[in-house]
Amino acid sequence: MKPLADEVLKDSPLVMSGNSLPVSMAVTLAYNTSQHSTTQKTPAVVGKGWNPLLPVDYLKKTLLTINPTAKDFHEMWKRACDTAAICMPEAKEYDKQSWDKSHMEPNFKEGDKVLVSTLKFNNLKGPNKMRDPFVGPITIIKLIG
């Protein structure tokens, strides 16, 4: 079994009771059939060249005995996923517009005088409330980046 599956299973109550085989098989199957974000392939495809058959593959496509509640849940879940896929780019665009509206890149030039914030300086001595919030003015010698 993969090291990742061992980590997932080590605290499982089923493993502690001695019934770890079904759980370990399920975790291994889930690990081997999950798509990797970088390669866009599953570990089973990378290692063997094919994905193992899943229990859902054995179901008939025209199965008439599907639980109506499960079918409704599946349809609701699919609609929610489709809606989320549509909303994500819109939310990203909204966040970008919101950020761009209130932020602008500084346009410093060599020779400009600027104040430097001491907020992140951790080597200054004395109480924080007595420190100057800025030091300077400091002349810009060279622009980097």
C-alpha cells in the first residue's frame, strides 16, 4: 500500500478493531483513481496505463431501481457544481476589478525621496509605541524590478 494510504488509515477506528482490509482497499482505490493536479492523470494510468474498473462501472446504464432520493441528490449536486463552475470566473473578475479600483502601482523614479515603513523591522529596540512608524526621507538610488 502507498505511504499516503498508511497515513490516512493509521488512526481509523476500523483499523484499530482489526478490520482494515476493506478500508485499505477503498483508500488505495481512491488514491489510484484520483487525478493529479500537475500531470492531469491518475497514478493508475501513469503506473499501469489504464484505470481499474470502479463499482459504478458495473452498474447498468438503464438501471430502474435507483433510489429516487439518491438520484435527486445527484442531480442537485451536479447543478451545484455547474453553477459553481460558472460563478468562479465571475467572482475572479469581480475580485480583480475590486482590487484594481483601490490599488495602483507606485511610480517611483531614481532620485525621488521616500519614507520607509518600520512596521516589519524586528531589530529595533525599545517599546513599540515609542518607535517611529517611518524613517526617512531616503533617496532612491536605483530601481530594481
